[in-house]
Amino acid sequence: MGGVRVDARVAIDPDAVVADVDPRMFGSFAEHMGRCIYGGIYDPDDPSADADGFRGDVIDLVRELGVNVVRYPGGNFVSSYRWEDGVGPRTARPNRLNLAWRCLETNDFGLGEFMSWTRKSGVEPMMTVNLGTRGVTEAVDLIEYCNHPANTYWSDLRRNHGFEEPHGIKLWCLGNEMDGPWQVGSKTPYEYARLAAETAKAMRIVDPDIELVAAGSSNSKMPTFGQWESELLEHAYDHVDYVALHHYFDPDATSVPEFLASGAVLERFVDDVVATCDHMRARLGRKKRMRLSVDEWNVWRQSRFTEPTDRAWIESPALIEDDYDVTDAVVVGDLLISLLRHADRVSIANQAQLVNVIAPIRTSPGKPAWRQTIFHPFALMAACANQTVLHTRPQSPCYDAGDVADEVPLVSTTATWDPDLRAVTLFAVNRDAQQLSLSIDVKALGEKARAWGHEAVSSSVSTDGIPVAMGELTVEGGECVARLPAQSWNMLRFAVPA
Ligand code: AHR
């Protein structure tokens, strides 16, 4: 296109398939932490609450967000949780100390309430067992309670609790962040590997159809990163389906250019875990390729948070209710781009968390729930990136993001192809402080391909993170040039008439 300066280039080819998107890529996480459950999901006193005490406005926003799977009940909380406390008649449920977050747990909300809430919200449950203070027996009891049809102690107890049919929970996590010294009952790599393998074996005897996620490293800077995964897979390769990884990105701990490199940092982490899994596959001579579950990721101003050591044991204190700005929304969109680029290995990803606690959805007593900036790129990607991911190999200038990463491309992209809609959606992030022009080669989409729309999130175009429609986009000679605002997340759509 004559006369337009081009800063970066990308080509879209519907035959260059990475993988189909697993719907669980758009997952979230609800922990008994702060006001995520109590005051977030569950608040019988709220005007929007239904007969079960679930906030109706939150359920509406969860559906709008497009979340498909929700991990529960923790997080750090699960590592000292007794699941039996949260089932059966409410009046008989004990108050307990929530050791992870130093507060009082009433157990008003538990397994049965979570299952009812998932049905009302249209999401799949992803249940975590306690491998901190507990072990094989309690995990087996829990899966028998949930998934066994009848005529055993635990399955009949579930039926007595009003759930005649099994809950049929398919996806299970074997503990949470067991490598972290902050975790109640944390483990050495060997201790966890053996416990995970034995727990997985026993759980599968109860229900052979489940999928199991082993806890991986809590972030890429953990001293045991790499060794943890190798040792785990040495013992558990044949017993688990996914290795988990967690990563949070803190804008307060880095400069803006470093923070904007978060997507590249996450990609490096995913690549390293994939490499470790594949190394173990070769060493063990296995056919199966391990898949990944990025079951906690988000922007979190973690450096502002200090672990409480002397707070009174009160119910659901507000914890880490971060307010997000537009740059945070751009980074969230960029992190999702990075995950989609690895859709061949990443099947599950859970933004942490869903309501109030570092969350896209916020509530306040008696007021309607509202969307944070980070809600918007997630919702659009969950709605539009739901079919097949295509390889895009952008040619882009790179920058040095200091201690965080070097050779970070200024423009990162992914694209998805929806054969039913005959549409290609290109997602692009511009990490530069300047507007950049991106040339998009759509020749492989055929002569009839036309641009359909361009929306962007950037502090240069809006203050609330709601995507703004950009200027008209035209395809000429199989090419189109888009202007990506400074530090922006962009969604560009192309119609491909048959
Ligand atoms: O999401 C908040 C906490 O972050 C989780 O409980 C824990 O798993 C992680 O460290």
C-alpha cells in the first residue's frame, strides 16, 4: 500500500493451524479468599440474590464474561481445608480458621453450593483436593462423594444431602502451589511427586474418566523451577494429564515497558515447561504429550500485599481488591494472546480470580456489580477466539525489557479462524509507547476477503477499557494496514465469503 509507513507485518493463512481452542482456555478461579465467595458470588442479603443466596448480577456478568470453567475452592485456602465441613445442613457446619488468609470460615458456602452455582452460571467445575494437610484418603473420599452413583458411605451421604445424581466432576487439581514455602503443608519436589502420583492412581480407581492436573511451579522464579517438574513427571507422568503453572504480573514492580513485556515472559515460561515435559517424555519413552493448565494468571499488584500476621479472626475481610487501569487491560489481553499462541499445549487457563479478589467483576453491598477494565479484552476474546488458532509470525522490531526479558517484539499477534462464521479474527498488541502501523497480508484468505472491523483498548483512546471502534480498515491487493494505538490491545476481524 503505497505511501503508508509500515512498522510491522503479519500474514494470515487459514491452513496454518496451531490447534483448536479448548473452551477451558477461558477459565476463572473462585477461592475462599477475601470477598470472592462471601460478598461476591454468595450474598443472601443482596437485592439481586436468588433463593440459594447467589448474586444474580454476578451470574449475569460471569455469563457475559464468557468464562467456561471455574477452579475451586483454592488456592492457598485448599491446603488446610476439610471439604466435609462445607456439605450437609448449614446449621451443623463448623466455623473454622482459614489458615491461608487468617480469617474465619463459616462454611456457609461449600461443595454443594458451588455445584449449584456452576449450573446456574453455565460453567464447568474444576475441583482442587487438599494435598497440604491431607492426602490420598481424603481425596478419594471426596471423589467418591462427588462422582460415585450410590450404595457407598460417601455417595449415599451426598444423596442424603439432596444431590441424588452424582456431581460428575471431570477436572481435578492435585493440590495447589505445593512448591511454595507460604503454602500450609508445602512439599519438597520428591514428596509432592510421590503424593501426586499415589493420589492420582487412587482417584482414578474411583472414577477412570476424570482428568488430573498436577501442581507445577508457582512462578518461573521459584528456586525449584524445572527440578520440580522433572521430579514430578519422573513419578507421575503416566498418572496425570496436565502440569499446572501459575504466574502473576505486577505493574508496581517494573517499569511500564517491562510490564508490557508480560506476554513475552509468560510465553517463555510456557515454552520452558513444555520443554521440560518433552524432555521427560523422551527420557521415559512415552507417547503421550503432556498438556498444560495455566490455572492462575493475571495482573496483580502483589508488592502492595503483605501477608496478615495479626489480624483478628473475622469473616471475609476485603483482600487484594486491586483497581485496574487501561494498561492492565492491555496486558491481560496480551497474556491471552500468548496463551492462544500455545493452544497446541495449553488447554486450560484460569484468570485469578473471578469476583472482587484481583478480579474482572467487583461488588459492593447493595450496589449492582460492575466490570473492571480487564473484563473487556477477556470477554471479547472468549466470544470471538473460540474455534481454531492459526500461526501468525509477526515481523516486528524488538526492544529490551531490562531484567524482565530481552528481544521482546513490539507487536505480538495471534489469529483464530471460525469456519461456521467464515471469519478470521486477528488479535494484536502494540507494546510500544508510539502508534505503530501493522501490515496484514490476507492473500491466503482469497480475493473476496474484506475487513470487518477494528476495535482497540488503549489509554490513548478511552479511560474505561471498553474497546473503541477504530477507523475504517480496507483490504487492497490482499493487504490491509491497521494503525495500532500506543500501548494497545486490538481485535481486527475479516470476513471470508465462500
Ligand atoms: O490468587 C491468590 C493466591 O495466589 C492463591 O491463593 C495462590 O494459589 C496464589 O499464590
